[in-house]
Amino acid sequence: MTRALFVTVIVTALAASVMHATPVAYVTDIRVHSTSDGTKVVVVEDTGGDPIVVSEGLKAALNPAWAPDGSRLAFQAIEDVYADIFVCDRDGGNRVNITAGSATFDTMPQFVGDADTVVYLSGPARTQVMLADLKTGSSRQLTQDALFYKQPVALPDGSGVIVTGLEKVRGAGDIYLVKLDGTVANLTQAPALYSRPTVSPDGKTVAFCYDRRDIGGATRGVASIPLAGGEPTLLASDGYPLAVLAYSPDGSKIAYTSASRYNTTWVNLIDAAGSEPQRLKVSPYHIIAWPSFSPDGSKLAYHGCYAAVFTVHVVDLAGGEDVNLCVAAKTGVRPVYAPR
């Protein structure tokens, strides 16, 4: 091989490697079992490197969420007194406070349908679901019942979100479908402790972890329910309702947080129809949680705790290679893969 050809091959290989890197957003500067005004939202390539702090100059930044095309990122943070919703480019540029002046606490954003529509929760205890149109700068309220809502999750077709709603700030609640036209439907019809749900890529099924409800003979586990309504189906009996779960991009797998006890958790993989759980083989971490699939389904991001320090990792599901994304940021939790 000539030197010129050799160099060309190396450059091409490097370019391919860069092309296949995908951004992951996560929260850093967080302490175990505590919250802090110093938390930041950062973005880093899943191959590692220096993170970009997209919440620079803000306090208590949390809950990053990607636009469906991966072009924008939304998150909550405090600029003055109240928590607001911020939207920026994936490199942190063009950052805008889209709820400035609302004089209330605005949290947990989620893009719905495109990069110009954001649903978020508003009120001192997240008592309403709101919709912001970034093109017009307008916002409107989607819900009328003053429940305590948690973690909206967008439907793939952009028609609405799935949320959990509680009558009290903590404890049992139900999972609701909130459409952008303002219609609301209770999907679960049985109050329990529910995780943030996840929606299958085809938009037909909602999966969730739960506790304090009997489904298929198990009072805690992983279950799914048709978006059109119906009875839930038990998928696994070890789901942890205080962390998220995720469908693989092709809809064939579900990654969820498993717990035999509430102080030690693991990430397990099951078939979407239910199967014997496969534990994600990573070490030496415990309190492993918050799975998020890469766009092609070949990798899984998660956070793990070792020696009282949380870090964010990406594991290759085929080869098992594990990359620590917190080498520069040192700590991290709640990773979210960009969709592309």
C-alpha cells in the first residue's frame, strides 16, 4: 500500500468514526442523595471527550430533552428566581428562555412532533401541562384538572404526551394521555406508584414500571398497556418505579431499571412482549439506572454509582465495551441519547 493510499484509508476511517459519534446529554455536578443549585446540563459525544456546558450561567439545570431531529435541546434551569424552560442548539448556541416572565416554576420539558413545539409542566408543584409554540412565542394550557404531574413523554406522531398524574405530591397516581387538542384520558385507571412511562416507536403501546398494584399476579414490575386503552400486561416482576425505562429504536426490546431492593438497582433488557430479563453486564457500579438507547440500538447509556460518585457511561451491547463519559465532567446522572 502506498503512503498516500494509507493516509487516505486512515483519514476515511477517522471520518467514519466521527460520523458515527452521537451526542448524549446529562446532568453533572450533582451529589449522591442531594440536589444542588450548581447542577449543569452538558452534551458530549458518546465516544467520549470534553463536554459542552449548555446551561452555562444558570442554576439548578435539570431534565434535558432532545428534539425529534436532534437539532435542539430543551432543559429546565433557574436564571433569576423561578425555574424556566430553555431551548438551545445541540452545541449550546442560540439559547433562549422560552418561559421568561411567567413568574411560576416551569419544569420537565419535552419536544413534541418537531423542534418548535415544547410541552412542559408549570406551577409550584407541576399542576398543569403547558404547550409552547416556539415559532409564534405563544403558550397555552392543555390540562384542566389540577393534578401533580410528572415527566411528560412525547407520542411518536406528535399528537400529545403521556404523563403520570397524582392527587398528592407523592405516592400513588395514574398514567394519562394528554393530547395537544386538550383531551385527556386516564390509561391505567388504578392508582399506583408509576415510573416515567415510555412509548413504543409505533405509538401503539405504553410501558412503565410500577409498585403497589397487582398486574398479572405481581405487585411490582414492568408492564405495558395499549395506547388505545385496555388492561395492562405484565412483562417482568422486578421493575423499579423511580427511574425511567426505554424502548429500543426498533421496538423489539425494553431496557428498564431493576431492583430486588430499593438501595441497589440494575439495568435489565427484555423483549417487548416479555422475556427472561438479561442484566446489563457492567462493573463495578451499583445503583445502575436511567437507560437510553442510541439511535441505531447498538449502544445503551446509563448512570452508575461507585464510591458515592455517579458517572454516565455508554456500553456497546454487542461487544461490551464501556465508555465513561464523565472523565472531564467527573460526575453525571440521567443520560439522554440524541435521536440522531
